[in-house]
Amino acid sequence: MKCVVTGGGGFLGLYIVEQLRERGDDVRAFCRGTYSRLDELGVETQRGDIRDADAVADACRDADVVFHTAAVPGVWGPWKTYYGINTLGTRNVIAGCRKHGVAKLVYTSSPSVIFDEKPHENVDETYPYPPESSYLCHYPHSKALAEREVLAANDEGFATVSLRPHLIWGPRDNHLVPRLIARAKNGRLRRVGDGANQISMTYVENAAAAHVQAADALGDEAACAGKAYFINEPEPVNLWEWVDELLQLAGLSPVKKSISAKAAWRVGAVLETVYRLLRLPGEPPMTRFVASQLSSSHFYDIAGAVCEFGYNPLVSVEEGMRRLEPELKNMAQ
């Protein structure tokens, strides 16, 4: 099978590429940079920007399935950037697939597309998108718009599916865990809220496996065609107990300082205003979105993915932590 992975050199994208190559699929990676691991895997790499419609269309040529993982993450930055990469970039991928007759598109979304500042406890895919005006940052808004377009594009001869992996973590992570460890080392990590909130998380190899499994099941008559699915470990964990476990494996002290959820939300609102008005570089150390995410429960029902395309996690949380431990110790040095 000929596969294209946008963002193939990124955290999740690289694991998808590895799993595809391990079973013998032909893979082309579309990404902005060069990655030695892709060369080692014998992957054709095409460099380009997801906002370049012609480059994206060219990358889709001769493909049977496209895995679209490329995106700009984060909670701060101009709308033009998020909309251009996450929304218009996805539109370019859809157009490229149609131009070259690609049969399947697997899109990497996020549970944040439905985040409405309320606790999400065992929520399934029937939970609605919030009003567009209620999104607290541009990432979930731009991803929600993109997901809607992916699902609307599903039709005869072109099957699409959207996956919503939650809190992807594991070796080679360059975003979530490194930032957490850095804050802990600098004494800037605080528990937000009462510490009782439970969350879903997804070990990176399991997130990649979900993409491959969905692609294999996808087709015009497939139960998963034209639908979105939550992807995470079967059972939620207490967020702050998990954070403390990560810190312990890294050889660092557990989180001792705390701030109430309401206070963190207010601090985030003030900092957002200050950063916006003064055009300060970087991102605020706290935002309303981050305060809400860190203090509330958000865990999701994966029954749909299990039943409709056979989602089957490959690696246990315990094994994932064992594999991550060496990197945690290196980060803490």
C-alpha cells in the first residue's frame, strides 16, 4: 500500500511511518525539514509547507491513503497561523486527495475540538462542538473547523475518518513531557485545582496504531467512514498522580505548590490581555485554556473506536513509562 504521512517527521507522524514501514508499506513523508530517521527507514521525503496547495497535491500523487498529522500545536499565537496551517492546510490535503484519486484520508484531530470549559467524564462522540465564539484559544477552534471539513468530505470513492488522541506522550516527545519537566526543574510547576481531576492519555505507539487500524478498516461501506473517534487508554488516570510519577522517574520532587482553579483562570485572563496588548514574545505562563485543562476532568469513551474499526492499544501504560524513563532522567539533568 502506498501511504503519505503529512508531518511524517513529527512526534506522532514518525511513529505512524515506523509502523507502516515495519509491515512493508511504501511511505512518502511530507514535512518541512529533513529527518535522519526517515532516511534510515527508506522513506521518500518531500519537503514543503502544508499551506502550499500545489506542493501538498503533488505529495498526494499515487497514494492509496493519506495520514494527515501536520499541524501547529500550542495555546498562543496569531489566528492567521493556526487557521492557515490547521484549517486551510487540511483543506489543501482534501483537495490533493481528490485531485489524485486517493481513496482514504485519516485525519489527526484532538478532543479539544469539543472543549467547552466543562468537565468531560466518559464523554463519547455524540458530544457536540461548542459555539465557535466560545473557544479559549486558536488551536482547538482551527482543528474543529478542519475536522468538520474532513468529515464532510467523506463520499463514495473517498472515505475519511477523524481521530482524536488525547495527551499523546512517550519517547521522542518534544512538547508535552519536556515542558513539564522543564517547569518542574525551574520550580514553576504548580498543581491547578484540588488535584482530584482525572484525564485520558494516549501512549504514542497506541495513537499511531489507531491511525493504521482505522486506515485498514476504512472504505466506502465502513462503519467508521465519515466519523470522528476518541483515542486514548481504556482507563483514565489522576492527572497529578501521573505527573508526580513522571517526576519521580526523572529523579525530581513531586509537585508541592498549588493554585486554585479560579485563581489560575483569572491569572490566565490577565496574562493573555497583557501579552496581547504589549505584544510580548513567547506565550503566557498561564492561560484560561491551560487553567481549565489542568484543573478539570476530561476522559473519553473509546467504545466507538474499538467496535467500529478495531482499535487495539499495543503498549500498556506501565510499559510506556518504562520506555520513557531513560529520557525523563536525561531531561532532568
